Amino acid sequence: MDFGLQKANAWKRISAFLFDAICLSILAVGFALLISVLTGYNGKVSSLNEAYSKYESEYGIVFDITQEEYEAFSSEKKEQYNAALNALSSDSEAVRLFHLVTNLMLLMITFGLLAAFLIVDFAVPLWQGNGRTFGKKIFGLAVMDTESNCIDYSRCQYSA
């Protein structure tokens, strides 16, 4: 019997998970930033903000308000706000930019997280050849088989 192998305690597992989560977050933000630069997201957001500013200055209102602030408006101010909102939603270019910015934001989040997950939870353990993420490696954890042997994927034989 090998008494050198022990089950990892919960704190080691939690620490490895947190380290991997931090790596995943950093990579996801990096990929989202890369997608943002490649798609020209900031320019599109600026154009959308210009459309909002145009109608805000034209109608003398501010679109960024809460429901409570809207309810506190006088009936005249509500009509003014609704007229500005209708004018903004009638502007086909502003609506197109709004949909484009929303879709780009979803694209950045989705593909940023997907790419980060593929690297942290698939490519790194495959590259290391033993199924360990960086968190597991740093905190001395390993993937074990049922006989408490470390798994070495590089020596696995697959039969077809």
C-alpha cells in the first residue's frame, strides 16, 4: 500500500479552482478585447452615443433615467421624453447601431469565454499530457485512476 498518496483537502481543491477561474477570466477578457478591436466595437458605440446625444439635446431630455425618475416627471415632461424616444426609435441608423452593438457585445462575451475555456480546461491539460490545469499543477493535485495512479495521457493506448 502506498501511504504517500492522499486525497486532496477541500482548501487545495478550492484554491486550484480559484486560480483556474482567475486564469479563465483574464483570458476571456483578453479575447473579448481582441474581438472588440477586430470588429471596431468602440467606434460603433461612439456612433450610437452620438445618436443618443443628438436626440437628448434636440428634445432637452436625458435617456439614462430610472423608472422612478420617469414617474416623477410632469405630464409635459413625459410627453417630451416619449417624443424623443419615438424619434430615436424611428431613426433607422440608430436602431441598426443599437442592434449591432448588442450583437457585438454578445459575440465578445460568448467567444471570449469559449476560447478561454478551450485553452484553460482543454488545451492546457492536453498539452501537459496529464490532465492537469495550471491550478492543479501549482497546488500539487493530479487526476488519478481508481488504483490511485496518476494518469499520464501521453502513454494511453487507444484501440480502434
